[in-house]
Amino acid sequence: MELVRKFKIIFGLSNFDFRYAHTSVFQNISAFQYNSLMKLDSYIFYTPVLTILTVIFISKKVFTTNNIYIFVFSLVTVVYYMLHASRYGSLGNDYPTHILGILLIIQFLEAKNQKKPDYFIILIIASLIIASKFSMIFFAIIPLYFFLKNKSFFLNIKKIKVFFILVFASLFFAKNFINSSCLVYPIPSLCFETKWLSDEYSFGSAETISTESSVMVKAYMEIDEAKRSSIYEQARSLIDNDKKISNIYKNLDEYSQNNFLKHLAYKEYLKLDNWLENYLTGKDFHKFLEKNIILNLIILIIFFVTIKKHRIKKIILTKSIRAFSIEEAFIIFFIFFNLVFWFFNFPQLRYGISYTLLSCSFPIIVFLLNYNFSDNKIVFCNLAKYLFLISFIYLLFSNFVRIYEANNKFDNSLSESVNIVNIQPPNQLKLIYVPNILVKKPINGVCSNIQPLCSVFAERLQLSGRGIYINSLNYMFIY
């Protein structure tokens, strides 16, 4: 956010630090909030306020809807967010984006009962989702559904609003292109030849970063050294035995050869029979089980006990009751399609909060379909109130414990440091010379609140031989 505020758009930012080139509209919006009174703390408001307001809005749906899908989706979402997204440090870009995704699904389900759905709101939410996390591009299918169903979709939106959406999308792609030479970074097929486009197998290139990002979310760092060495051996054998790969390798400089070898090893690991077993026994899959499946299972059991206690009778299901509406069938397909896409591409929980959470809630929906939801709405709403109350108490208690432990740890560290003569700074910096400028690199820790230009990859940038240049108009180019 400091980069956005202090610098004009940087051409080739991905060559400096690839993480800065992952464009999210949330950082751009937050950068506009800066004020001289709060300084760096100015940035903390947008994502928490967005998340809290959306959670409140969705929680109201629990008590106002007669749609079983909206009821269950809203209930499990609010409980989940109070348990796992109750502090600023846990939000990032993921929780705010996925709560918008769930909101869009709820808006979609509600639209079928509205004479004039607010298509502009649907477009705005979909645009924010995609501009925040492009991996959620399939959420564009929802406004596309309305367009295919109703050819006058855009005619129902004022021209100035359509123009606003088009400008918003154009700025998103333009910023991506300027930062990385790709319309969307790091998708190699969407990159174009420019002065600041990274070499295919150099640090920061879309090709290497997309591959590296993929292996890191598939438990690569959890495999033992022997297996990692075996994968590298397989990559070396490809260089020795495959003529095409061997020619590519020989034509690279030493720095790019090392990146190319790593790239081949990552490609080898990404074969299904290599990564799947490691992932299923790894921490990310266990986190998925603990946070999503177990939560929904507990809620299902609570509903079961409540129904038995109140002696709520099952209804006789007719064909008309059993049949899905077009919208419900579409949303079921949409959620499970995204779940499969997430699992085989980037199966880390934070990338799939919305569709993993909602897909795990379908057993609750199937169970409740056996009972007359409308006639027993008071019972179900009272149960929802208790679940919200328990979740809110947990939210307060967990944050109280966390703050208490943090303060206690801080007080202890101060008392222990009284007799220490040479106290080390919490985050020392190393200055790395990159042609035309000095770049800061934190020795222990991350850049965080360190003023730019700062990168933990400063030495890799130096080895790449790239320079940082500023033209007469004060625009920065990194190539």
C-alpha cells in the first residue's frame, strides 16, 4: 500500500518482488485512506469494515429468508467468520473476498423472487471479487447467467454505471500490464513482449512464479529431503535425455539455468501421483477438515438434536418438492465446479474459503429438506441465535486470551532485556545495491512497515542483473 501511495505506477514491479505484482483492488482502495493523523494505521479500516458489514448483512438473511439454501449458507458463513476471521491479522485479501463471493451467491438465489433485481449491485460485487482475487474469475459466470437469461440485462443498468464498470475493469488490466507485462499475473499465456517482461525462466517471470506458487500450495515444503532430491534427479535426467529441454537449458545463463532446473523439478512434483498423497497427509488438508467439515458436521448434529427435541415431523416429499429450481441447480453445480477447480489447482484453504465452506454445508441442506422449513422457522431461527451467541462469546474470549498473552509476552521480554547491554534491533536491514539504487532487505522478518523500496528477494534481484531506472517524468522501470 505504501508502494501505491508513494510511487507512480512501477513498470516491471514483478521483476522487483513478484508478490507486489499480485494486484488486489483492496490494496489500491486502502491506499486512498491514508491520512497524516493515523499514518500507517490508516490502512487497516477498509477490509475489516467490509467484512463486518457483509457478515451483519448475511446474518440478517438467516431470520428473513424462507429459502433453505440461503438460510444454511448464511448460518454457516456467519458462524465460520466469527470463529476464524475475528481479528484484522487473519483477514488478508482472502476472507473479505470470499465473504463477497458468498454474498453474491445469496444475491443470485434471491434474485429469482425479485421483480427487478439490482443487476448493477451484482456486477459491482462480481467485479470486486475478481479484481481482488483473479483465481475467482468463475464468479463472472453469475452476472453472465443473468445476461443469457435476460437479454436486456445491461439495458436495465444506467449507461453511466456500465461505463463505470468498464473503466474499473480497464484500470485493473492496465495496472497488471504495467506492473508485470501481463494482463493477469502470473498467467504466462496473458503476457506480452515489452521492455520490462521478465525472461521466461528468470526470477519473477510469470512462468516460474505460476509453477512455484502451485507447488507451494500442494504441500511441497512438507516433503522430506530424500523425496525432494529424487524429484530434482528426475528433472536433471530430463535435461540429459530430452533434446528439446537440453537445448533450452544450454542456451540459458548460469542464473537462469538454476531457475530452469527448479522449474522442471516443480513440474515433476505437480504430477498428480506426486503431490496428491503428500497433500492429503499435509497440514492444509487437515485445516480444511478441521475448519470446514467438522464445523458443518457439528451444526448438522445440533440441528438433528433440536429437531428430535421439538418432535418436528418429516414431510412427505412430492416430486415438486424434490425438484430443484433452475437457480438452485445452477448454484449447486457452480459451487462444486469451483471446489474441483480449487482442489486440483491451488488447494490451500485460504484460496477456497467460500466454495469449500458452502459445499460442506450441503448435508445440512439435504437433512433440513425433510422438514417443513417455513412452519418451523421460529425453532430454526432460535437455534441460529444460540449458535451466533456461542460463536460471539468464543470470538470475544479468543481475542481476549490472544491480547493477554501478547501483552504478557511483551512484558516478560522487557524484563528479560534489562540486563542485556547490546540489544539487537527487532528488524535489522541490509542494503543491496541494484544498478542505480539501494534496496532494503530485512535480515530477520519481512518488509512490513519498512519504507519502500524493500524486498526480501533483494539479493535475487541483484543476481538477475536487472536495474531500476527512473525517467524524466519520475516513472520507475525495472528490467
